[in-house]
Amino acid sequence: MPRRPLAILSITLVASSSHADIAWISAERTASAIIAPSFAADIATSNQLLGNWETRVACAGPWIPDLPYFERALASASHSSNIGLGAVPWASLAGNVSAINAFPVAFGRATATIRLDAVFTVTETTSYEISNLRGVGFWTEATVQSILRRGEETIFNYSRPDTYSNGGTLTAGTYSLTLLASFSDGSTGGVSGFGCDLRFTLPSPAAGVVAFLCGMIRRRRRP
């Protein structure tokens, strides 16, 4: 009789501290569409810390209907970012960015950007994983970046069009994470842009302990 309450108490204590080693401190989420030089802009921001945030911004450059070969500059960005805790704390950025330049180009260069900047602390050594789940092919106008820094030290800085998945280990400290997708100076005539899906995860060592203890309880309950 005494053993079962003791085992349940052990699981409760471990579960309650399983994420004490990781804490999200701040976040800034941005979606922007800009037609330069200073023709038009549409920008949305949020400092929501946890949970999903979605928005879409779009803008267009000046319109000249009497110019038969004129093409208007257009920019749009759809942003969906999520930050959370759970068995595996995570931060993700997904969405689409597109930009079409005006012709003649003097009437506008278009840029669309989605971005997530977050700060978190780690109080004990833990692992991390960073993935780019959607490549951007051969778009020379595209930028996809995943950056993690600790003070002046850069832990990783990935900026490339292919899909990838990499990982490593973080020691105790405060880290700043940036996930970014941008498309600028797209060609005239037709839609120019791509989709983005970046994911950063922090597997919690304590989560494995909880799973192990739960398995032990199940085994003890068997006749």
C-alpha cells in the first residue's frame, strides 16, 4: 500500500520541474511588406510570448494606367509563428513571402519579410534541433535564416535554400533566436516568392525521466 502513493508522488515532482531548465523570456513577431523607395508599406508586429500568432500584410506601389507596359510593384507576407512548452519546448516560423518589382523599376522595388525573434534561458545542459522543412529552390532573391546566439557568441547561423535538420547541445545561459524568411527584388510579370517552414526544438532531458517512471508504474500494476 505505501509504495503506490510514493511512486505517484515521485512522478508529480519530476513532471512539475521537467521544464524548469527552459524558460521563454520574450518574443517579437513581425510581418512586413514594403515598396521602396517609400512608396508603400504594411507592417504587423506582436510581442505575444507563447502560442500561435497569424497575420497577413500586403501593399502595392503607385499605379499608372496610361502607361501600356507599366507593371505595378506588389509585396505580401503571411506569417504564422508558434512558441510553446510541453514535452519538447519549441519555436516555429511558417508562411509565405512574395514580391514583384514595378516596371519601370523606378516605380518600386518590393520586399516581403516574416520574422521571429525570441529570447530564452537554459539552466542546465540540454539538446537542440533546428530544421528547415521547405527549401526555396534556386530563388536568388530569397533569404532564409536561422540564427542562435549567446551574447556575442554565434551558436549557429544557417542561411541556405535547401531543406536541412541539424542539432547540438546548449549549456546554461541566455540565448537569442532569430527565424527569418525574406524575398526582395522579384522580377516583373508573375508571382515571385516561396513558402517557409522553420522549426527550433529543445528536447527536455526530464521528459525522458517522466516517461521512464510512468513505464515503471505500469509494470508494477500488472498482476
